Amino acid sequence: MRLSLVGLFLLKAIAWFLACLFVWYQLGNVVTLPVALLAKATVASVFPAWAEGVEKAGTTLVLLTGLEVTGVAGVPAGQIAVLSPEVDFMKYGYGLPLLLALLFASKARGLAAKAALGAVALLPFQVWGVCFDWLKQVAIDTGAAPFSATAREFIAFGYQFGYLVLPALVPVMLWVAMDRRFLSAFVLEATLEGETENPNNKGGSAGGR
């Protein structure tokens, strides 16, 4: 059975995504570095009172703080520890292999330039995810930082949005913006194919009186 245009494109995109995901995972230590630097600059600027720096261990980013906590998991009863929330960048960074897969599947023109531009465009959204994950741990999980109830609600929303929506949605939106030529041709071909498979019955019912 012949695959539809949509089905063929989806199969190509999935195959490319798995291949790009494998390469991206192998380069995880490298692709994490720019996000680590930007996230460090962000928290240092917004929360200078308690954000002291960021350490990178592979793809894990550790926020160093001056916040003291007690009575939380991993801290013996009666002892005080300094909070250092950790985030694995990989759960926020898979948008890059997804974008590359879509560009490969659609055979985008100027692919190298679009891939580079897309990688840069994805950085703010990846930093969003990492920073809000840290904030969730600091403000909601432990309550170590003095945030208001309204601020905690905003942090919860920012975390959910950065974890569930942005990593998958933004790459698709970037691809749509960068490869409109393919989308136009794709819609046109799909429309013509549908008309071929379901021709209009212009003659109506034959033999009627």
C-alpha cells in the first residue's frame, strides 16, 4: 500500500530524529556548555543575593547557592546543609535533534545555516527550562528561598511550561518559520492527491426523472 505524503514525511522525520538523537546524546557534554554559561549569567543577574554560581558535571548543571536547608531528604536530622539543586540538561535540550530531524526530512535548503540559526534560537528556551527547574527546587520543593505565594505559582507555571511545552513546540515552530517552501509544496501536493483519490461526481445521479 502506498504511503500518503504525511505518512512518508513522518517516517522520515522519526528516522532522522532517532539518528540525530543518538549523535546529540554522544555530544551531550559539549551541547550543554552554552546553556550552562547562559543559565549561570541569568541566575546571577536575577538572584545575586543567593545564587553564587553554576557547576557542570557532564550534562548535569548544579546551581550553587548560599541557601541553608534542614530536614530535607539527604540531610541528617539536626544538621544544616547548603542547597545545591541539580538539573539534567538533556530533558530540556532534545529540541535541537528534533529541529534537525524536521529539516533533514523536508530536505530544507541552506540546511547548515538553518541548523546553526535554530540551535542559537533554541538556547533561551533551554535556559528557561533549566532555570525554572532550579527555581522549583529552591522555592517549592524546599522553600529555602523567600518567595511569595504568587511568585511560587508563577514558578510552578514556568516549570511546567518549560518542561512540557517548550522543548517540543519551539523546534516545530522554528522549522515552520524556516521551511515555508516545503510546507507550501506539501499542502499543495496533499490537496492534489486528495482530489485524485476522491474525484468530484459532477454528473450527479444518472437515469433520474
